Amino acid sequence: MGSATAIIFLLGIANFTIFGAVFAQGHPLLARLPAASQTLGRRAAMLSEFAVLFFALLLSVKGWPGYAWAYAIYTAVNAGAAWLILTGRL
């Protein structure tokens, strides 16, 4: 396992933690949705996050270490959006 793969894996853990914190916060926009939509939305978000992580890991293992930078930027954007949501700025 290369360093790019390890970095992507650790950033993936951070992304799942970020999503968990945002969903646990109970944003008013999410609270307005019916319970079924909330559950489906959480599952869809986690599934799409897993797909992005899986393909970033797959591409880094296949010799494309530049995807570690792309995934780091993706994580930074997610962290920025989560910060906006969790601090009540959005």
C-alpha cells in the first residue's frame, strides 16, 4: 500500500466523520423532511461517499497517486461545507 492510498483512506475516515456530524446536528432544513426522506438521504449520502472513496482508492492503487490530491481537495470542500452548517452560517 502506497502513501497515496494511506492518505486517501485516512481522508475517507474524516469524510465519514464529517457526514456523521452534520447529520447528527439536526439542521432545520433536514428536520423539515419526512422521516423516510431523511433516512433515504442519509443512506444515499453515505453510499455516494463510499463510492467516491472506493474509486479514489482503486485509482491510487492502480498507479494514479494524483488522486490523493483530488481527494484532499474534495475533503477540504466537505469540511468547509460542514463548518458552515455546524456553525449555523448556512
